[in-house]
Amino acid sequence: MIATRPFCSNISRSFRALITGAPGSGKGTISSRIVRDSGLVHLSSGDVLRLHVKQGSKLGTKAKDYIDRGVLLPDNLIVELMISEIDKLSNKRWLLDGFPRTIEQAMQLDMRQKFDIVINLDIPFSEIKRRIEQRYVHLSSGRVYHLEWNPPKTPGIDDITGEPLVQREDDKPETVDARLNIFQSQMTPVLEFYSKQGILKTFSGTESDVIYPEINEFLRKVLPK
């Protein structure tokens, strides 16, 4: 765990939190529980990007051009997209998910918006690989199955439609290691950046049901009354 300082001082009634963790670490599950129990507004970078593209906003049009060309969005554009939504949440309590993903994005964002806390999910890569590599989906509906925790009634077949399940390319064993290595190389300097600010809190474990009560207890202590 990266060392941190106490969080309880100098937190305004608004509250700005970031949650981060490797693909398959359970960010979605943990985020939904934080929103449910703490009343924070959930702000997902993926949702923001899809919304702007769908609405055809100026930033969304720029983003679509990169997406259509199969090119990563430049850091300054994704920062502007997120700031455009963060600005709408002035004096509210919110939880940002999925951004920033690089030290360049973190530094640009920091000049425009400060966090009160950064929640980092530290899940062993061996556990993440076990989660991801056994995950299958029904593409047209988005239903997700897991061979261990939520298996289909018939192996390889969607319970509702009877259509075949597939494994996403990103979930195949040969690509999981690469994804995790990229995440680690990109996020290590980001976590160090927030650690130096004294706002990083890391929660370690292998099960969301065990980790979340610790996060919930922490938030109960630091959220402004």
C-alpha cells in the first residue's frame, strides 16, 4: 500500500473522488455500491465520450473523427471532454471512473480540477486474469457470463436467445497479460503523482465483497456532513 496522510481536514462540502484499478479489478461493481450508499454522482469517461459523440457536440465531433480513424484521442481532447462534464457538477459530490489513464492526462486535469481522494483498487494480477479469462458475452444483448460465478445453463449458449456466446478479443488469455502490463506502466506514475499529493488511498484484496465494506467505512469518515 502506498503511504497516505489523513484525509479528514480541509474537505469542502462538495466532494471530488476518483476510483482507479486495472481492467477486471471490479471498478464497476465498487463504483455502483459507492453511488448507492454514499449518494455520489457517477461520472464515467466512457459514458461521457459516448454522450458527446451521440449528441454531436463540438468536442464529440472532434472525438468521433479520431475514433473513426482508429486513433487514440489526444490527452488535451479527453481532458476537455471530462472538464466539460465536471464543470456541470459544481458543489456536488461525484466519483470519476476511467480517467485519467496516463500521467499526462493526470497533470493536465490537475491544473483544472483537484480531487479530494483517489481510491485505488489493488487486486493481484493472478486474480484479475482468472476473472477476465473466464468471461464470455452474448454480443447483441451485452449479457455477460462467467464460467465460475455466473455460468450459462448450457455451456457456450446464451440463456435467453440460445445463441452462441463469444469471448471478447481483450478477454482472451493471450491479450490479458499485455493489457495488464500496459495498465501498470501507465498507471504507476499516476498513482505516484496522487500519492505525493497525499490523497491516494489503496485497498487491497481479491474479493469486492470484502474490499467494499472497507471503502464504505472510509468514505463514511471522510465525506463532509
